[in-house]
Amino acid sequence: MAIDLNGRVCLITGAAQGIGAGLARGFAHRGARVVATDVEAPQHAEAELNLAYDVRDATRAGEVVEETVRRCGRLDAFVANAGVMTRQSWDAISPGDWRDLLQLNLDGAWHGAQAAARAMKQGGGKIVFVSSVEIVMGVADHCHYDAGKAALVGLTRSLARALGKDGVRVNCVLPGAVQTEGEAQFFPDQESLARTLCERQCLPHRLTPDGIEPVFAFLCSSESDCITGQIICADHGLVHW
């Protein structure tokens, strides 16, 4: 059976490109009422709402959730996808660099999830965080990035305990090397990167936003109602979690 999101109101951050754009498209095709957000409002024709939302702004998190509930009637799923990846040597990371990255990748996910959870307490819902396989691998020039992504694992497990009694499920996905616009900026030689990854992965082909979308769709659907507090690695077998 195809994963069904028919009628579910799904709020996705960082939806202008990459994984988030793939989720917005895929969820809409599964019948979801998609609320797509990014720093500047995305332009997804399939979405019911396209909203501007800087996830670093805790006040804006509440406003976006309130607008979603007001215009769509409820909130069924929240995917905290927004984030940034910055490559810096450990000894070049200033206190400001550290704080800026965690403010977006960790604090931003928390502000959105907290606002979403408050809206879901009366009827249940799904919260999905987006971490990274890098927390298993460790990457030398990603100390601040990997620290923030690892923190999302602890947040997932704690929040799942806190919200279970309210029928809210909280899970986390560890994507592998997903072929996105952002990746192409860091690795312009995509052919060389593909060869390296395919040698390391169990499945020797590239992972795309459309290819990983069903994992998120499952976690936002009723088919995953028995799953909470879990970390799901979706990476074509790059690491073993």
C-alpha cells in the first residue's frame, strides 16, 4: 500500500530546496495539505501555504503554527528540516560561529517543535527532526555542525517521553549523502563524489530528496503510530547505526 497522507496538515521548514523541497512535493502528491516554509516564502504550487519563517525566531515559530492552525484547522505533522552546513577547522570556529550555527540547526528545530507540540496536545501528531549520519562518522571540519545534529538525537528521545501521553510521536531521521543543490556547492565535481560514495555505500547509487521522502512520509503517517523516540538512518548503507 502507498503511504497515505490524505488530508493531513504537514508543516515543513527549509522547504525551498533540497530535502525540504522534496518533502513538500512528495507529501502534496500523497494528499497532504502542505505548509512549506523557508527564510523567504517558497514557491511550491502544490503547497496549501507558502510562508516566510526564519527558524531562529522563536516568536515567529509560534506565529507560523498559529497561522497554520487558523487557516488549515489543525496541525498533524511538523518536520524540522531547516539547517545550514558550514565547513571550518576546529581552531577557526569562533564563539560567534559556534553560536550562529547552533542557533539555526538546534535552537531553530527546538522552537518549531515546541510550538508544534503545543498545537498537537489536544489531538496528537508527528514531529520529525533531521539529524545526519555525520554524528556516527564524525567529520573533522564539522565540529559545530555535528554537535548540533547529535543534540537532536537526545532531544528526540526526551521529547518523545514528554509528549507520549498526549499522543504526539517524535522521531528523527539521519540522512546520508543526499544529492542537493547545497551539496553541489561544496562538491562541484559530482561524478567524483558519486564514485567515492558508491564505493562506501551498501547500495551503490546516489540518494536524492525524492528517494528519501518516503521515510519522512511514513513517520508522518498513521502507519508509524507505534513508533516514537526512534532514530532512523536513511543513507543507502553508508554507516551502520
